[in-house]
Amino acid sequence: MTKIENIFIGFSLADALGVPVEFNTRASLLKAPVTDMRSYGTYNQAAGTWSDDSSLSFCLAESLCNGYDIIAISQNFVDWSYSKIWTPYGNVFDIGNQTRTSIRTLDKILKNKDFDSLYKLKYDNDEYTNGNGSLMRILPLLFFIKEMPIKEQFKTIWEVSALTHPHFRAALSCLIYLKFAEYIYSGLSIQESYLQMKLDINEFCIDEAFSIVELKHFDRLLKHNIKELNVDDIKSSGYVIDTLEASFWCLLNSNSYLDSVFKAINLGHDTDTTACVVGGIAGMHYGLDEVPKKWIKKLARIEDIKKLAYKFEKSFKNLFRYSTSILFKTLFLVNHIMLLHLLKII
């Protein structure tokens, strides 16, 4: 499998493993932990069925294949909500209240062609828009922003997060996650990526003079070592900070894809989302060789996922080649000007 396939299958498989036990308590999972692919359960779905976490990630990825376009991303989200694209079996069975409300707003904006409003959503600073619904779907954006300066990364991330979750806290959580993913993708270990991410984010927050009141929500992750916390100190609710902390804790305390994903699921509560956030990174870092092939075969729309991964990888390879060509031409022009200037001086 390619690295993009490992990422896409990594998060959707983890999502599907978590779906049958969503909302189960940690105590109940401690008695009967998930160690295998299950069916039915919470939503009465067949084994291998992924949820809105993967659906919206695929919607974002498909849109990015044609470049960054906030209108196209919004349209894909709306189309999914009406079961037109990227549902596992033709219907939407799991959607959070904030995401549902936000997509209705997107639908209204698109129908009215009030496209400027899409860029203003980030200014809605309602405390109650801090669910994990943007964090769960943000990973494909990594490949559009990974060459950008961090300030530009955050601007783009906040635009995409704000389509459903506009608060600063949700957006910064997405930046933290993607900056971590950027270092994982570059080949650093999970521990090295965590340390480097903390350096970058802390410096960025100081430079931007972000609210100390807001930044305090990230202290356990950015000022301390989240790995060292006891499992009883880790929450796994639908709150974005809980999901972010739980995901880092699972990744830092595991040594394989399955270990990290099952650790996430067995925390209980928002099992599919925590697993999805963990699974994309774990698939990227470890690959999926240890995963039973029968699980991957059971994954809903597996061939469509592979096709999207191929299309996505191809589009970003072309973008990289284009960017590299521009860079070399720019460097050549700069060197040429410097040479002429030097000759003139001589």
C-alpha cells in the first residue's frame, strides 16, 4: 500500500472498529475490551461500517484533488449530508448536532451564493462550537498546507475548521494535530514529532500573542508531557480538547497501529472519533501490515477508498512537481540577477 492508502484506510478502519461501541463507558469496555472487528452494536451496522468521521474526511480529500476551494469543500459536506456522496451504504447514520447545524448553514450560504460568508464563519466564537467534528476530518488538509509557513497554515486550517467548528480552540487543536502529522510524515518518530510540534506551536502562540485564557486549555499537551498522565486522567468525550489529548496519549503510549487504535477505542465514549484521529496517524507511521486482511476486505467501499487515495496522491505529486519547478525557476532568476549585479560591480 502507498502511504496515502495507509492513511485513508488507517482512519476509516479505526473509525469502523469504534462504531459498534460508540457511547459505551470505559468501565464496560474494561470488562469486555474491543480486540476484534465487531458488527451491529450502537448503530446496528454491519462490520466494517465507518461513520461521519471518515465520510467528511473523504469529502475534504476529494475536494482537495482539484485544489483548495472552500466553496467546493462546503458543497461536498452538504452533498454528503443529503446522502449523495461518501456514505458507506447510501445513508447518513451518525452526525453530531453541531455538524448538522453547521451544514444547514453551509447549504443556505451556497444556495444564496453568499460565498464571502464562508470566510467569516471563523468569527463566530461561540464556546459551544468546540466539539471534535473538525479535528476528526482535518488530516487530508496536511498535504495542501505542509510546505506553508505556520501562520499561513493556521489561516487555512481555521477556514476549513470553521465550516463546522469555528471557535479558536477547535482551530488550534487542528493545527496542533496537523503540525504533529507533518513531522510524522517527514519520517520522525512519534516522540520526536511530539517534541518538535510543541516547540513550533509554543513559539507560534507567543509570536501571535494568543489569549492566555484560551491557551491554558492546551497546557497539559503543550507545557507538560501528555504521555505521562495516568489513563484515569484522560477523557474521551466529544469535546475537542479531550479528543486531542486522548489521541496523543494513545499514540505516545503504543508501539503499533492496532495497539494505538484499540487503546483509543477502549477509552470508551466517543470511540469512533478518537480511534479515527489516532488511526490516520498510526496508519501513516506504522503502515497496516499487521492488520488482518479480512478486516480491510470488510471495510465499506474499500475499492472506492483506494481509488480516492490514488487520485489524491497523484494530484499532490503534480502539485509538488509544479511547486518545485517554480522554485527552481525562481532560484535560477535570483542567481542570474545576483551574477549580473556582481559583474557590474567588478
